Amino acid sequence: MKSNSRPGCLSPLALITAGLTVLILVVVEVLNGNAMFSPGALNAQSGVELGGVTAHAQTGSRCGACHAAPWSADRMSDRCLVCHSAIQTELQNPASLHGVLAQKGSLVCQSCHVEHNGPAASLTSITASDFPHEATGYALTAHALRTDRTPFVCADCHPQGLSTFSEATCDGCHNKMDAAYSAAHRQDFGAACLACHDGLDRYSEFDHAGTAYPLTGAHQQAACAGCHVNARATADFQTVPDACAGCHQRDDAHAGQFGSQCEDCHQPTRWEDATFDHSRSGFPLDGAHAVVECAACHRDQVYAGTPDTCAGCHAEPEYHAGLFAGQACDACHNTTAWRPARYDGPHTFPMNHGEQNNTCADCHQPNLNQWTCYTCHDQAEIASKHREEGIADFSDCLKCHPTGLEEEGEGGGGDD
């Protein structure tokens, strides 16, 4: 026996019911637009008129104003740019916010800008940790947490909106952390924070040893602004001279007389610790000259033109009585000590008389113009001996003893 039964969903009543349901939905859709498919109310905050409206809510139920049909080649982001033409222009500028983000890959507006959260809800929903802030040229590496260890939020630095930023915000925050340091830092390096800082905090606890100019000695105590004068950008820190004269020329006590190779004499430990190699000057210092203070010869810190002869510094002593006026001091004297001196010039009386190491003063007292034999010979004894021999005039010893020999005396040549 053949059955004539059919599924209940295909019965006349079921088909009529389904048709009525579809008809009712169509009528509701026509009367209410697409509202029945909306996940929530649109933002109603008014702004600049774009696309004929000043708020998304004014588009009514025209879903197609923002949502492209599934079969369309358009994306939702394309629909956004139809109205937001300024953003379309910004995308072509790699220095702009949206231009920077576009360089990171495909830009999808709804990744950051959300809708259907109510008439007063924010149209931007993104956290500081989600936003690729380093793409803007400023990383959040050093700004992950506030001083109270709570996370930063975008509004901390962008109180007027994400598209604006004022460097006064840096001052406001850092002044609370250390007002004295902030004031000194602005004085030294200006108020354009972003000219040097990119958020990586590379200048905190900066190690100068990692540069081509490690700081040693007294340089370790120097303030940054002492060498980086008027530095207002990163490039300014890289152009500071690394030669002594670059910083110290204004303090050069030598007035350029020794050139610019300061390190030949000075050390970074202390400027006054100078070790000049005088042998390089053409006037090597030896003997007693080696321990003479620089200022004794270089008065008033004058170096060029300093005399290099004995007479230039040493005036002829009164002892010479003018007999050796001239420049050849070294004919008798040496640098070990001014005395004793040797004389190798002409001399009428034998200089090796009696002792081999006679000094000038042994015979010449009180100066070279005068002489006496009685430094060594006892005057009373000489007088007695001459009288015994009948010599009455013995005041001029050289008259009878021109070579100092006793045998050459004139015997009884004198008066009784």
C-alpha cells in the first residue's frame, strides 16, 4: 500500500505561515530601514559636516553609507574615506599620524574607530599598549608606567585628542617628578623635548665610555652642558669637538704660543698638572735648571722669546768687577751649580799654584780685580821670613814671585 503523507513543513498551512512571516519582515524593513539589523545606536556627537552630516547618527538607517555589500569590491575603510577626505590626504603624507600607520601595513579604520556603542560613546578605542607608537617616531618604552606604577593611558599625553600633542605636557609631568632638574634641563637644552628624546630613554644613565670620547679624570665631573653648549638636537651632541683646544682655547694661558696639542703637556686629571718636555723646545733643562719653576724664567706666562743665554737671565755678578762683561758665562760656569767655576782663559799667575783645585776666590778677594796671597800663606810668617833675609819691601809678591815659586825670589833685592 502506497503512502501519500508529506513533511509537515511543506504543508499548505506551513507554507502560508512562512510567507506571511517573510511579508511581515519586509514590511518592517521598509518601514524602519535597517534598524532591525543594527547592533546598537550610532554616535550622535556633532562635529564638522562631512558627507552631508555632522554626526554618524544623522545617517539614519542607511547602513550602506558605511557598510559595503558583501559582493562589492569596496571595503568599509573605503566608505570611511569617502566622507573623511582629509584622512585620505593624510595617508599620502608619511610624516602624518595616519600616514605613519599606513606604512605599517593595511590600514583598517575600524581597528581603532568603533561604532554602535551609543550616542555619547567615544569613536576611538585603543590602548597605549596596542597602538604602534614607535611608528610615529616616539616609542613608549620609557613611558609604560607612571611614577605610581600604573599604566599610562593615551589621554595622559594627549589630553586634547590623539591627533594633537604639546611638549608642554612633558614639562607638566616631569616638573612634578623633579622640578629643579627639569628647570636646569630646559635652561641647558631648551624646551623642544622631541628634538632629542624619542622615548627610548637612551640618555638616562648615559655611558660616555661607549662613545669615541670616553670621559676620564676631571672630565667625569663636567656637566653635560659644559661641553655640549647650546645643544638643541641630537645632531648637536655629535658635533662637539674632541680636541682639548675645542673647549679650552678660551682658557689658554699660553695665548696660542704652544699650538693646540694641549695633551702634550696636560692631563685630564688636573689642568695644572703639566709635564712639559723642555728638550723639545731647543733649550734642554739639565743640572740645576731642571728643578727651576717655570715662572722663574717665563714671567707673566710669556714663553715665546724667552732668552736662551746665561746672560739673558743671570746678570753679571759684582764679583767679576766687570772683567768678563759678555755672554760667554758657560766658559767658566756649568748648569750643575753656579759655583765652583773653572777658568781656562789666559792667566799670568799659574792657576795650579800649590793646590790643583784652586778656586778664584782663593786668591781673588773680595773680587776679581783684587788678589792676595794671604788666603793660604800666613802673613806674619811671610813678613818675618822676608825680614830675616833682608827684604824690607814684600808688599807685591808677584814682583819677585811671578810664577809663584819660592826659588825665583830676588833675594836681597829689597831695601833693608
